[in-house]
Amino acid sequence: MSEDGEALPNLPATSWAVLGMLSFDQELSGYDLKKWADWSLRFFYWSPSYSQIYGELKRLEKAGYVVSRVEATGTTRGKRVYAITEAGRAAAARWVEEAPVEPPILKHGVMLRVWLGHLVAPDRLRDVLRRHRDYAEKMRAQAEADAGGAATEPLWAYPELVLRWSERYYAAERDLAQQMLDDIDELTRGK
């Protein structure tokens, strides 16, 4: 509840993510939002499909949190762009301030495979872990590059911080995969 007794709007977290992308004072199309989510949000939250983005935009427009207009593009069909409203900005700020902090949910397919390692040869697990380690390093490098790009825009200071967090997260994930490879080597040495 806010100070005036108004309940926080009951929107899914994906709505707050889309609304948050619009809070950087730019009109964006659904295509633009997808590109930005793929550039930033995918490292730590979600990489939405176009249909998810457009569904959230409709929900947010119906709630009065965004407005849209058709921008002329020189083609027969214009481009619909969206902007956050003052009510949307206030709601997003309230969500950041008031919503309970949920613990992250870990659904880690690589860990599940290792947990079931007794069903396969150790070499197969090593291959899975090497691929995961390489993927984590690739993501770390991309987050580092994207954080560098965000550093050029003062309005993106907080997204830059989260991209730095993502960079450190993927470095840790890479190192954990390597440690698990070492653990499997040690476990299988005695066999």
C-alpha cells in the first residue's frame, strides 16, 4: 500500500520490465523494446518474444501506464511507438519501492544433468560442463561489452550497473563450471 492507501497494481513482473524499458524517456516500438531486452534484460531476467512484448504493451496501455501513436515511416504502414505516462512512471517507481523482493528461482539444467551424472559416462558430463563454461564466458564478454556501451549514455547509469553485475555473474558461473569439471576429475580418479 502506498501512503495514500492505494494498492500496488497487480501486474506480472514482465509488465514492470516493459514499463521500465519505457521509463528512459524515449518512445519505442515493440521491435525497439525487443532489441533492448535482448541487449540488456536477457542477462539477468528474460528475453521476451515479440508477442510477449506486444501483449504487455496492450495491458499497460489499457491500465493507462503507456500511450501509443502511429509514427509515419514513409511506407504504407506506420510504426506504432509507445511512451510511458506519468501514471506509468509513478506506478513503476512504486513497484521498485514497495513490491516484495522475491528470491531468485534457480532452474539450472546443467546442474540437473550433473545431479543425474550416475546415469551417463563422466566424459559426457565433462562435455556438458565445457559447453556451459564456454557459454558463460561468451555471455560474460557480451555483458562487459554492453556495459561499456551503456557507459556512454548518462541516463543508462543503472542499466550499466546491472550489466556489470551480469558480467560478474557469468564470470562466477564460468568459474563454477570449471570447478565442477575439476571435481568430476577428482571423483573419477579413484574409479
